[in-house]
Amino acid sequence: MHHHGQFPKTRLRRLRKNANIRDLVREVDFDIGDLILPLFIKHGSGLKTPIASMPGHFQWSVDKLEEEIKTLTQLGIKSIILFGIPKIKDGLGKDSYSDDGIIQAAIPAIKKAAPDMLVISDSCFCEYTDHGHCGVIEHGNEIDNDKTLELLVKQAVSHAKAGADIIAPSGMMDGMVQAIRHGLDNAGYHNIPILSYSVKYSSSMYGPFRDAAEGAPKFGDRRTHQMDFANIHESLRECALDIAEGADMLMVKPAHTYLDIITRVKQAYPALPLGAYHTSGEYAMIKAAAEKGWMDERSTALEVLTAIRRAGADFIITYYAKEVANWLTR
């Protein structure tokens, strides 16, 4: 007879032995309410233009939004974030703060189709400017931070007026949260929260998005305002500033390749809701591998999204929201 001391007293496999017990002790769950779907809205009519590098995604014209919003509602998707592609781009990105701009037309159409849909408006300029940069270009090729802030305020107020529920400034301009908070409050929108892209890295993971939003810079890059991907502590400084300026929620972008940053931010600021943006490139990598038959798409995507939640994100902006909605209900 074996002496019982040779065998483990604690057997962790006991809690893995069947699906029900695994479900019972699972630490991180996510459901469709934790996911936000990006939508690309383009000037024109009758448009549902496929985005080549993002299979399953389209540029929609406003007149085609109703059917898509109804589909999302049926799937249980409760939140979307909007990116606009205007008719005319100019040096200041005027369409973004014009009463008859693309987003200003889209939001009422969405609210009409689904009054309870949570509409987050991305506030930046790269999709609206002819040079493709995130702000006002001055002195050669420099982005003028403070002139850009003035226009960001106009844009945020204009989107709030159109019915946006949340303003999400993404341009990584210094002081953008403070400027937008001040502007919204002055215009009477005290109750509109700001979801700041607090920690946004200069990343290769945005490649397909540039096709989708037609916002690639015509010269140079974004490294003077987006963060250096080698840096950790700088992300905490960015968050501290945004919190001091009145941000209601924080975000880390990209997500899948920045799990450590998500964890550090959540540990440093547990009281603030934290979002993570699972970016176009991170989506495209899984899609491409799945198309080649090299990985199983469903299990890979669900694992990655769970990892983002496990790292500390309370909610995730992801291009997989529709597929996940289907997977979770089946």
C-alpha cells in the first residue's frame, strides 16, 4: 500500500473536472454588454462598402444605418462608437463640427432606429482633415496643440447637440479632457461623460483602420502626440492628468498587445471604469490566420477578449462584437 504522503493533498484538477464546475469557479466572465462596436459612416447614399482589410466591416451611408442598427439591437449590442468620413476634407476638418456634418446626420438616424443605443462619439480630426493629421497644422508640419483644442471643443459640443451620449477624445492632445469638459459644461451638457483615450500608443496595430476611416497622414507620422510603445510609466502620467482634468473613464489602445498596460492602469486607478480598444490590426491578425485555416477563429477571439477583461478592462471596443453576440447566444 502506498503511503498517502506521496500523493498531493491539494488537487487543483478537482475544480476542472466538468464544464459546470469550471463555469462556477470562472473568475472573468464577459457578456455582450461589455463590448462596444465601432461603425464607419461615410457621406453618400446607398453605401455599404466592404473594408478589404477588415472582413465583415463596411463603410455605411446614413440612409443604410437603420437596418444595421436594428440588426445590432437584435444581437443585444447596446453600445457603438462612431467614426465619420465626410464629403469634403479641409485643413481644419470643418465637417466634424458642422451642424450638417456626417456624424451630426448619423446620430439622429441611429437614435430614431434605436433610442436606447448608447452612442459614443470619437472626437479627433484625422478623418476630417485633408492632410490626415489629428489637428491644426502650423509652422511647417507641426500640430498646434492649443488651436486644436479649440476645434475639439466645437466638435464635442456639436456631437453632444446631435445626441451623442459619450464623447471620446482620441487625438492625444495635451489638455483635451479639460478643454472638452469646460466646453460641454458651458454649453449645458454637464451630464455627458468623457471617455478619454488616455493611453494611446503610436502603433502598427491601426493599419486597417486607416483604410476604413480614410485617415492616413499624408506626411510624417503620429509619434509627436501618440505614445512611444516602449513606455510604461508615461501611461500612468497620462491617466493622472486626464483624471485631474475630469475624465469619467479611461482607455488603453491597443489592447491585445498592451495587456500589461491595462493591468498597470487598473491597479493604479481601480475606481475609474477602464476601456480597452481591441484595434483593427489586432482584429485583422486573427481574421487572416482564421481565413488561412491556421487558427480557430471563435476560440481565439474569445480567448483574446477574455484576456483583455482579465487584464483589467471593464469594457472593450472590438470589431468582433457582432460575431461574439452570435457565438454567445448559440
